Amino acid sequence: MTLIGALLLWFVATGPAGWVTSITFPTPAQTWDSFVQICTTGYAGGRLDQHIEQSVKLVLLGFFSATIIGAPLGLWMGCSRRAEAYFNPVFTLIRPIPPLAWIPLAIVWLGLGAAAKVMVIWMAAFVPVVINSYAGVRSIEPQLIEAAEMLGVRGSRFAWEVMIPGALPMIFTGLRLSLQAAWTTLVAGELIGAVRGLGHVLTQGSLDIYPSMILVAMLAVALCGWVMTWALGWLERRAMPWRAKS
């Protein structure tokens, strides 16, 4: 109902009511025409499916690489005082740096290709994963840890049966934040030096003063982000079935 109401308001505001001119915000008909154009003849160097494919590929590369490194690091820092003392000072220095601030350095190191964009996405996704994985370990109830020690659960068995299951809720919270940061950073990264991608469509649309095409690209980003967030939620329910039953 909310979505239908928003569509009706959009139609009325840009049409009969005339509250907003089509120069500043496109009408639904203009947006549909732009959608048909980018899906058939293409725009900004490719069709919509090609732009989506490029953007999704970059997001997945940056997101998965950040998860593979960040989650184990956060878990290690959470359960080991020595690891925390070793890594935390460096992490504390890197954490306040905005992900977009890495763009110039990424371009200097890796050029204007996909590798630079993956690096920037990695920097954006890495921090939330580490923080929430670390917080997940520290949020485990001390009584649970003491009970595991009394039962002789140690080493890798402790990690797989106590630490990781106890930290999973916070880990998935970090993954959701990382995914959001990855998409935000991707669009910003594709504003410079990209030949294909949703961010490139946004850039070209602004240069061409093409509001309806800009809106199509924005909606495509929103839809891709929603689908990936839904997939992550599905994985979370599969990984923690006990939470779905509670």
C-alpha cells in the first residue's frame, strides 16, 4: 500500500497537480520511456542489464573479499587480547577515514579500472564486518563461556560450537551494514573513470541533464540493493534457524 501511495503521489505531483515540473523531477511516463530506452537501445555505453552486471560484480568482489578477511579478524580480536593489542591501533587509525577518501589513492595505485573500485568498496565494507564480529564475540554471555570451559570445550571446537554461533547475530548485522556501504561506495566510485555501471549512468545522465534516466539508475541501484539484502536475510535465517523459531 505504501508503494502504491508513493506512485500515486508521484503521478499527481508531476502531472495534474503540477506541484513539480518535469524539468526538476521526471513524470512516470518519462521515466518509463527512459527505462525502455536503456533496456533496448542502451545508454552510456550499454544496456541496463550490462550496467547492472558490471555494478553487481564489483559489489560482490569487494563485499566477499571484505567478509572473508574482516569476519575472521574481528572474531580473532574479540577472543584474543594479544590480537586486539596488535591490530586495534592500526584499525583505529584506518576506521575514521571515509571510504571515498581512498578513491584518489586507489586511482594512483590501480588506475581507473575495476581493481581501484573493488579496493574502495573493500575499504567501505571491511570496517563494519570487523567491528560487528568483534562486538559479537564480546557480547557472548560469560556464563556460556564458563560452562564450555567446564565441559572441556576448547580450541577449534570452542570456536565452531560456542564463539561463532554466539557472534552470528552481530556478524550478520555487520554484513548488512557492509552491503549498504558497498553499494553507496560503488556508485561514488563509478562516478569517475567508469565506462559501464549504474554509477556511470548517473554521471552521464547528469552531464546530459537527463533526470528521468538518472531516476532509472537510482531505482536500479535500489532494486539491486534490496535483492542482495533479501538474499543475505535468507542466508541469515538458514544459518540461525533457532532465531526463526523463537
